[in-house]
Amino acid sequence: MKEVGIDISSHKPEAVQKYLNNEFDYVITVCDGAKESCPVFTGKVAHRLHISFDDPHGKSMEIFRRVRDEIKAKIDEFSQNFREEN
């Protein structure tokens, strides 16, 4: 991520249970749909979207970069569609 200008060195994962009592317009879940069943977010959500990406864990940097770029493209696509709808 650093090579594209994003510093995630202080990022720490958080348990989703912490947010179950919050209300959200959108919840976007991601996982490798071919290899795992994704957890269902049961909180108060107006719109749910799931996107499947390959899990790059244990793979080459080239695979990590590809998945990173796929995630960015999907986020950009979602953002563009959201702006057009609102």
C-alpha cells in the first residue's frame, strides 16, 4: 500500500460485533467467495453489497498488487455509481 501512497502501518483490525448496534446506509463485505463463507453483518443496514476478491495471503507481491488494484477499481466504481444516484 505504501507504494501507492497509503500508510496502513498503524491500522488495526476491529471486530465487527462492535458496530452491530449502529445504523449504516451501506455495508460492503469482501472475501474470497470461492474459498470461504463470508460472515453476515446483522446490524441495521439499508444496503448490502458483497464483492469477492482472491485472498492474496501467502502469494507473491504481484498477486497482492493485483488484488489491491481490483479493490481500488471496485471502490472507484461504487463511488461513481453512488454519486450518480445521489
